[in-house]
Amino acid sequence: MPAIYHHQLTVPPEAIDRQGHVNNLEYLRWMQDAAVAHSAAQGWPPERYQEIGSAWVVRSHQITYLQPAFAGDRITVVTWVAGFRKIRSLRKYKIVRPADEVTLAVAETDWAFIGTEHHVPRRVPVELAGAFEVVSAEREP
């Protein structure tokens, strides 16, 4: 089970905006898709969260765009958990284009864990936090 997860995709034509490159909203979609895929790989697919009546919701996103991406580009969204707190988790991302090894963006999301019945914060279960290896700043890609 990978502490640092690599989520691969190819930029579809519909992801391109009027400036001729990937629309900023696509990066958010890729980040969410990578987080869900990493969670599933760690034994926590969406169905498991549903079984315990809980979910992750975004408190904040921070993205720094460095270079554009274009239709047909193969992209890797590298993601990892940088920390857990009582009801929160910080997840980081590095979005790269392997063909030329260019970093397109770096980002992080502060996630909050909630109960889905009343939409209130819940403590992150020990078994959930234990499924992820926290990657320290020194080990970040």
C-alpha cells in the first residue's frame, strides 16, 4: 500500500479552456480523483466510508500553477497524506507531466471528516488514520 500514490491520466479535449490549456477546475477534479483512488488503494473505497456513515469534505484548497498542460498530455498526480489531526487531514499533491518531467502544479487540501447524517465533524477513526502512512516534509517527492 503506497504512502505516495501516483494517479495517471491523459488530458481530454474537453478539459481545455479558451486560453488553449487545461482549465483550472480540472486540476481540482484530478486532485479529488487522486485522493479517492489513493484512499481506495489503502482499503478505504467510497463504500467503506458510506458503511460507517462518514465522509471527507474540503475545508480549503491551495494550488500553485507553474506550467500549463494541453490536450493529449499524459499527467501524473502524485499525492500523499502529510498529516492527521483529530477531525482533519492534510493531503498534498504534485502534478507532473512525465514526458518532460515538468511540474505543472503543487497543491494541498485540508480535509475535514464528518458524519453524513448530520454533516457535523467526527473524530477520524484510528483504523482509518492507521491505513495511511503520513509522509513527512523530508520525504515529499
